[in-house]
Amino acid sequence: MTMEHPVNRRWSRRQRDWAVVLWISFLSAATGAFVMFGLVDPLDVLGVWIDRLDIGVRLAYGLVFLFIFLVCLLASALTMFMIRTGPRRGHVRGSGARSKPEIRDPAADNPDLEGEDWQ
């Protein structure tokens, strides 16, 4: 009897989706932090809050990276959700589309409206 090791199995679709979301979020946050700290010196930003909060440069880098990572994670997860819950393949060709609604005279449902012009 052979036991399959958990690493040797394929990931489910959901696991692959979340792995892609996390990886894309990490790369986007790294790029965003790189660009942000290329334009803004964290010591200048810390000078504003240095009296109230005693945080160092490394903590500032980490907090900004965490914030950018969470924003990117939210955007990537929302994108994955919209892709996975979107219309099916046949929707473009018209199969699965809803039928056109029936247009009726409002006076048929409400007797108080008889004799009024609705056109």
C-alpha cells in the first residue's frame, strides 16, 4: 500500500487562484514600495510623526509595504472573484441570455389608470 504525500498532488482550482492572487499582490506591492520610496524619503515622512510615534525607518518601510500589499491583495481578489463569477462562455453568442421582457399596458393592472394616454 503506497501513501501519497500531500505535496505530490495537484492543487485545486481555488488553491491555484489564491496562490496567483497572493503572488501578484506581492509583486505589485514590491513594485509600488520600490517606486514610492524612490520618490519619497521615509525619513522626511517620519519627521512629521516622529514626535508622536517612535518608529524607525525599517518599521516605516514595513508598514508602507504592508498597506500597499493589502490594497493589491484586495484588488487581485476582487478581480479573481469577478472572473470566476462572470457570465459563462455561451453568453457572448446569446445562448443563456434572458428573454426580452413583455411590455404591457399599465391600465391592465391598475383600473385607476384607464383612459389616460401613456404614449
